[in-house]
Amino acid sequence: MKYYITTPIFYPNSSPHIGTAYTTVAADTLARYHRLLGDQVYFLTGTDENAQKIVRTAEANNTDPKVYVDGVVERFKDLWRALEISNDDFIRTTEERHQSVVQLIFTKLYEQGDIYKSEYSGWYCTPCETFWMENKLIDGKCPNADCGRDVELLKEESYFFRLSKYQGALLKYIEEHPEFIQPVSRRNEMIKFIEGGLEDLCVSRTTFQWGIKVPFDPKHVVYVWLDALINYISALGYPDGQKYQQYWPADVHIMGKDIVRFHAIIWPIILMAIDIPLPKVIYGHGWYLTKDGGKISKSRGNVQDSFALIQRYGSDAIRYFLLREMQVGTDGTYSEDNIVERLNSDLANDFGNFVSRSLAMIVKYREGIVPHPGQDGPLELELKALSSEVKKIVNQSLEGCDPASALEGIWRFVGRCNKYVDETAPWTLAKKEDQKERLDTVLYTFVECIRIMAILTAPFMPGLPTRICSLLGNDEKLIRWEEADQWGIIDSGIQVQKGEPLFPRIDVSQYLTEEETKTVDQSQMESIENEVAKTALEFEPIKEEISIEEFSKVDLRVGKVLSAEKVEKTDKLMKLEVEISGEIRTIVSGIAKHYSPDDLINQYVVVVANLKPTKLRGITSQGMILAASQGEVLEVLMINKELPGGSRVK
Ligand code: MSP
């Protein structure tokens, strides 16, 4: 079976954030699942580059739009790599292979009378790249619920696409294909919208030149949405490409709820007009919102660096969080606390703990050799039945583009495995000579449970199978979907290892907000943050006398600051990369209120070089830099002569 899945193509006007990543991670999970089923999968993502907002952002940055997007596109690609996204292609709408198909389709629609020239007089929302008629505006602003921003009045010669002509045919199609728009809440919204009447759509602009030119009237550029939607077939080489023949129609276009309207109305009408089949499913998921229900957006200053999050918690944990927290038909709540909570409870406590403690018992009681099992008892039979049930739940949920329910099902199995350990109490069996065979059965069942957990979670957390297989004798062949409810697959006699914890628990004091952290570990934070909040001139009492020998234990060195950046979510902490004797150290220091990164880069500071490393906000700080402070004033000690990093300070 072939399986063609797409994400929307992203506007590269700013770097992707963790909310934007949801669609791509969900699509990747479905693609990986179908590969495990043995399907021939084609998974497409890319960037939507011909938007007016790209021109605006590039202008604001004093750059050429192409130069600007080239930079941001790399950030998207980097993020997808960091999240282990397995896309087969990445299309950019500035590529020739896309532009020629858009021009071909535009010309065809014009020649057959579906596109005609007239004049557009109305409003345009550049952030949403959407035309609005006056009567749709709310208080003169964009009526889009997630937007509400200013709109601009346009009056220009334009080409129009006869959406109205296809209204009846589209409604009929939607009614006859209940699976076409999912979930059902979005389907109902779309039906209502279409029944309200479709107006012809303005599909060209003349007031800027960035975009794909209308071939027979080059002062017009093609409207960005018409251009963008076509990526789903241009990437396959429409009209005669082999991939187009093989993969079209798409099995799923997955996207956020805000853009279902374009995919469920404009896109099918384009396809009807050029007479090619419609995609099978258009799936609109919810949004990740902040705890207070707001959007994650740069302008609200709540965008966290996705790369830092991945570095802190690992790609698998971030993927797990995103997929688990977004329930069908609703929005998900994004916060770092939620990530840590999921990681600690679901991944470290439930999943990781089962794997470590069961493997540790095999190591302890059977020297790491998987024993031959005896007869199954009722508990083993129950686990076997549950694995079949859970595999079905996962199949059904993923067919319905619902990773959260699939994971919920898998965690029923994980929970049952943990309960099995307590019920069978191998530590008691190990003490009784006549229970040897029973203990063998239990230990064997443990490795089978681990294998099944690895298979079931493989589409969601692609880093896990390899790590688990390395504990189970490095046999990658253990990850076969069809064997997720089969038992007795692992050979007795193989050697297993306990290994490192799969998901180390996160110490909450590393990520809490500054105020919260103070209550967790007051002294640690205060020594680092230098009591800058004190306003009164209160000098600290001189500390107890020490000997010269004791002082000489403190190894002070000159360090050259190579880079500096503020630590997110704090206003005091600065992360520095400091060179000492050729070694590069990371040092977190409470100086961010007093220095900007540029003040520090290339300066020589004094470092306590033999201080035990400590973790601050998840960052391991390998030393401390010296600063003088009193009340609100703080000055970092700097060496003005160019003494190389590593020189002693005595
Ligand atoms: N370029 C158009 C899509 C054209 S497809 C032919 C576009 N781009 S976008 O960059 O603005 O959005 C891309 C996707 O990211 C959309 O599916 C959108 O819903 C999704 N998300 C953006 N922010 C999001 C969250 N905070 N949470 C979940 N998804 C979000 O629209």
C-alpha cells in the first residue's frame, strides 16, 4: 500500500517554535507507523516562501527576501533534524520545480474560464495572508479568531478564481465522503461556511513583485495561498512525474485548525477544476497554547528556543510531550512544567523504570542471561491479551490521526507491566529454590514486555528502539510491528544489560521560575546571583579566618569569554563559554542585569576553576566568575592585559 502524508508548508518569516513543530512531529509519527506496517510512504514538508509577509520581514531586516528565507529555511531543516523528522522531501516554493507547476495550473484555469480578470476592492490581512470583505471584519480588524490584527485596504487589478461555480459540487463531495474533513467538528464548520456562500477568490497581486509571476500577465504575482496549496502535487512532479502517478491522491494532509478552510475549500476546488482526484483526508488538529490560553508567538515574547528544549530534555521526550498532550478536537497546553511532569511521570517513572528494574533483576538473578520460560500463568495470559487490545487501539487511533489516544493505550500496557513486577515479586521468588522455573518465566516475560513497548512506541519516539535494542543484545530486528502482540520472540540465552536509565528524572529545581526556585534551593541561587536585590548598604560580615594552605586550594584562573547569552526565563543569569588553557567551560553567572553579552565577549575574567560543577536551569555550570558587588552595583573582575586563558590568579 502507498501512503502519502504532508504537513502544511511553513512561512519562513521567523524560526519555527515548539507549537509549530506539533504538525510535523504528528505527521512524522504517522509516516513512521505506516513504514512499520510495510507501506510505501512518501512524507512531504517544506516552506511557503512567496508571501507578502516575507517581503515585509526581509525589508525590516534590510535584506533581500531570498537571502532572508534561505537563512530561516535552514533553521526549519535543523529543527526537523533535531526532532528526527523522517521526511522524504522538503519543498520550497521558490524552487523552479514548484513555480513551473503553479504557472501551468494558473494558465490552464485561465484558459478554461475558471480564472478571470477584474478589480479587487477590499481588505487584506498580511499576517494571515487572507482577503476579507468589509462586512466580515470585526471592529475593523482581521476576523480570524487567532489574529484580530490590523487589515489593509486594497484596490487593485486582480485575477479571480470562480470558487462560486464549484460550491455545489464541493458540498456534495463533502456530504458523500464523511471521512474527507476530520475531526467531525471541523467538517461541520466547513459545511456551514460553504453553505453561507462562496465568493470568487482574488488570486493575484500587483502591488509587490515577490512571488510567482502570472505567465501571460507578468505584472501580477500569484496569490500566495493558490501558489502554496499546489506544493502538494508540484513536489510529486505533477503532471507527468512518476511520483505523482505513484502517490497522488494524498492519504492525509495534516494541519492546524486555522488553515483547514484553505485546504477544505480552495484546494479541492482547484483539484476539481483541473480534474484530478481529491486528497483522502484533511485533518485539522488544535493549537498549542500557553497556560493562560494565549498564543505562542514571538511578539508575546513567550517563544522558547526549541533547540535548547531538545538539548535539555531530549528529542524523544519533547516528541512524547507534544503528541501526548494534544487531545483530538481540542487545543493543548504548552509549558515547560508540563514537559517535565510528563517526562518524570510517564517516561522516567513508568517506562524507564520498568525497563531498568526488570533488566536489573535479570542481571542480578540470572547474570544477564535471558532464561527459558516455563508455563504461562494467568498474569502472563492477561498481559498477552492486553498487548493485542493495545495494538488495536494504536492502529485505530493512528488511522484517525490521533497520537494522544494511541499513547494513552500504550501506557495502559506500560502500567500493567509495572503492576506485573509488583504482583510477581521476583525478589521473593528468588529466595525459594522451588520457584526457579516461575522466576524464569517472569524474567523472560519482562524482556518480552520491553520488546513490545519498544515496538509500540517506535513511531512516536524514534530514538528509543535503538537504545532499547542495545540493551537486548543489539538486535534491531526486534522492532517488527506485526510482532507487537506476538510473544516468545526473544531467544532465551541472549545477554541483556542494565544500561543507563532511558529517561533520567529531571530535578524540578532546574526549570522552575526564579521565584519558585528560591523556595526550592535558596542558598544555591543566592550565592550565584550575588544578592543584587539588596538595596541597603549592608556589608556582609567578614568570614572566619583561613590559612594560606586553605586559600591555595581555590584555583583561580584567567578565562577568555568566547560567547555569552542570557539564560531563558531568568533576568539575572548569563551563560558564558569561557576558554581556560585551551579547554572551553560553560559557566552560568548572575550578572545578566549588569552586562550585555557584547560587554563580555573577548574579555578576560577571573574564574574559580576547581569549583564543583552545579546545575542551574538545566545547564551544568563548570566554575564561577568573580565579581564585586554592593547593593545594586556589580562589576565583574576583568584582566586588562592580554594574559592567555588559563593563567593563574594568585
Ligand atoms: N504557509 C501556511 C500553510 C500553507 S500550506 C499549503 C501557514 N504557515 S504557518 O507557518 O503559519 O503555519 C504552519 C502550521 O503550523 C499550521 O498548521 C499552523 O496551524 C501550525 N501552528 C502554528 N502555531 C501553532 C501552535 N501554537 N500549535 C499548533 N500548531 C500551530 O499557515
